[in-house]
Amino acid sequence: MARANVSEQQVNEAAEALLRQGQNVTVPAVRTFIGRGSYSTINTYLATWRKTNNGTKSTDAPEIPEGIVRAMDKIWETAWQESQDRICNEREALAAAKREMEREKRDLTQEIVRLEAELQVQTDALTQQNQAFAEAQQSAKKHRSSSAGAKDRKRASGRTRQSVRTARR
């Protein structure tokens, strides 16, 4: 994994700033201050800075041995790569979940459209049935009215005939 290079000037400026802030000038502190760079590069430039700074060290701790710095770089690179791999896997899983949700949404939308169409067909059929029922009721009512009128006329006609028979006798 490639690292952005840091310059000796950046390391020197960071060391001076840390001193002004009353902090210990260490490789991790300089790296944090700059925000990037390998421990080995910073350690090399920091050693030069310390020699030109009257040989005084701003920390009570001994310098980090080069082997440890390289090992820490390797650990950091490995940890970084593993985190990137996990992030990549998570992104893939989220993308798959998103695709599945979009498919389900599409399927459900189609089902809604189908059900709405079916509802409309059923509503139209019910409306037609209601109209046919109303027409049948009106027809039956007219039929009853005309049937009742015919019965009344028949009764009236029958009474009239009986009256005529009775009167002839």
C-alpha cells in the first residue's frame, strides 16, 4: 500500500510545533501532527532534526528502533487492508440487499396494480348487478301493479255479471 511521502521540512516543522505546544516530540506524535507518513521515514528525519537541535531530545523515552518502526508499519498496513476488505464486503452486501429490496418493491408495485385492476373489474360487475337488480325490482313492481289492476277488473267484471244475472231472474 503506497503512502504519501512526507518531507524532512514537514517533519522539522511538526517537531518545532510540538515543542512549542509543550508536547513530547515522538514519531507517533509527529505522524499524528502531519496526518500521514511512514514511521521509518519520520524516524529518519526526526533523528536528523534531533542532531541539529543541539542533540537534545524532547522525550525521556528512547527512540523507536528501526525494526520496530518497520514492524509497526507492516501491522498498520495489514490492519488498514483488512478494514478496507471488510468495508468492501459490507458495501457488496448492502448493494445486494438494496437490489433485493428494489426487486421486492417492483414485485409489490406490480401486485398492487393487478389488485387495483381486479378491484375495478369487480366494482364494475357489482354496479351492473345493482342496476340489473333495480331494473328487475321496477319491472316486478309494474307487473304487480298491472296484475293487481287485472284482478280488480276481473272481480269488478264478475260482480257486474252476477248483478246482471240476479236482475234477470
